[in-house]
Amino acid sequence: MKAPPDKCEGVVICLTGLSGAGKTTLARLLEKTVTEEGRPVQVLDGDDIRKNLSKDLGYCRADRETNMRRIGYVCRLLIQHGVMVIVSAISPYRNVRDEIRCACECRFVEVYVKCPVQSLIQRDAKGLYRRAIAGEIPNFTGISDPYEEPLNGEIVVETDRQSQEESLCAIVETLKRLDYL
Amino acid sequence: MKAPPDKCEGVVICLTGLSGAGKTTLARLLEKTVTEEGRPVQVLDGDDIRKNLSKDLGYCRADRETNMRRIGYVCRLLIQHGVMVIVSAISPYRNVRDEIRCACECRFVEVYVKCPVQSLIQRDAKGLYRRAIAGEIPNFTGISDPYEEPLNGEIVVETDRQSQEESLCAIVETLKRLDYL
């Protein structure tokens, strides 16, 4: 029987899903909860990573893979020092998510922040979907670029059906069940 | 009077100097010493960073600056979690070293690992200087690309005159004097 993970060790919580699905909101809520438990936590936000580590990269498959691998490298560094790293980035490709899971020695919890693209198009708070559909933003995940849904992720939250609090509770319960919290 | 730094907080130890001057050797010796003191420590090696975060970058000034800034970003993430980060990279430009010092709120110790370029050309363990002089490696720091010496760094170690142990001792003493160890 596998020993439960040491709670003092780090872990990556990978919030993956389409743009606008609610990843960053959930990441910040989870960060607050984990901080209140006295645990070291670091949010890695996709936009911050693009700005600080990947300004050179575009949105073709090869560049997106490279961007994900850079996030994975930073995750590895941080979890080695006992940090819970909450990644809030689209992370569209299954193979690279799996690769990061391996590189982090399976200290990796995949949270699919699921929302149907039709709901996102209707909501479209930043107007990105409208521009993507009009062809003004190429390689837009869910419109003109693929999103590969998790097949065996640890948890799915459905942000078009659940409230933020319900989604957060589901994630926290999963982390407790897996002995990460 | 400025309060002494909290030893539990992180700090960046920036080992800067020419290729072959002994940065990586000193980084590993320092890592061992710090680990023995029970402190969390992470070495960021220039070659690792190039491989994991900056494969796309070359060696012109703009690319080297970007590479240094990426290292700085990772340092900031790690020191926020109490880690002593030992950077072993040429870090040739004063302005970017200073920028990282600021970004790390001055929790930054600049160690100039100094060795005259003539000694490095004679030693040339990896044959890189020979190739750089022959023009086979462009933009080689100290030969065909500038190295801007620290003007107000915390410490200088002279690896052509001091033994590894002497250099290490000098760095450790500086860290103790500054209350980082």
C-alpha cells in the first residue's frame, strides 16, 4: 500500500480549462484557503508566466508546449521546497500535462475547470471569444486551437453549474481526501 | 538602524563571473554548507536555466538580458518561500544584476567570482576559450562580449589566487556578517 503523501511536501494543483472558465478566480480562492491553513502556497498565473518567462513565445502548438514545460520546471523547483503551487493556465495539451505530472513525481492534482464553450461565448467578459470567432485572434483555444480534456484528472468542477464556493469546496475536499491538505 | 534580515527569509546569492572562473564549483560547495546548517537552498545553474527556460534565446545583449530577467523571476518566487537561491550564471550586465537586486528587495548578495581572462585562456578546461578566440563561438563573454564587473558587490573571491576552501570560507563569512546564515 502506498504511503500517504507528507503534507509538508509540495504539490502542484493544475487548474486547466478554457479561457474565461474561472481558473484564476478559483486559484485565488484556493490560495486564500490554503494560506489560512498555514501552508506555503504560490499561484502561477498563465498571464504572469507569459510576461516573465515566455514573452518570446506565440500560440502555435510547439510554443504552447514550451510554455507549459517552463511552468512545469518552475513547479518542480517550488514543490521541492514544500510549496503548494496552484497553476492557473489553459494547459491545453494532455501529453504535456502528463509529462509535468511525471516530472513532479505524481505530486500533481489535475483540476478540470470545465465550462461549455457556448457559455463562454455568451458570457465573454473580455470580448476575446468575439474577436477569436471574427478571426482577429488566431490559435484561440476552444475556437481555433484544440483543448484536450483531462481523461483521468483528479476532479472536474463545472463552473456553469456550480457556484464559486461549491467548486472551491469540491477542490478542497479532493485535496483533503488525497492527504495534501 | 535597519533591522537585521530574518534568517528564515530567502536571499539570492548571485555568483557572477566569467565562464570557467569557478562559479558552479563554489555554488555546489556553498549548497552543501548551507544544507548542513539545515537551511532550504536551491542552486540555479546557468546551463540548466538555458535548457529549461531559455532554449529560444541566443547570446546577444537583448537575449542575455532576457535570460537574466527570467532567472530573477524564478529567484523572486523561491525567496518568497524562505529559500536561499544560489545563482551560478555569468550574469554579465550590471544594470540587470541591479534590477534583480531591486526586484528581490535587496535580499541579494553579489559575489564576484573573479579570475583574469588570461588565466582562464591558459586553463581552458572545456576548450571554449580557444574556440571563442578562433571565432568559432560568437558573443563569448570576456573575449567577444563584455563582462561588467560588480562595482559595489558584497564580496570578491579571486579563484586564481585563493583555494576553493578559502573562497568558500570568505563567502560563508560574508553571509554570516550580513546575518543571512
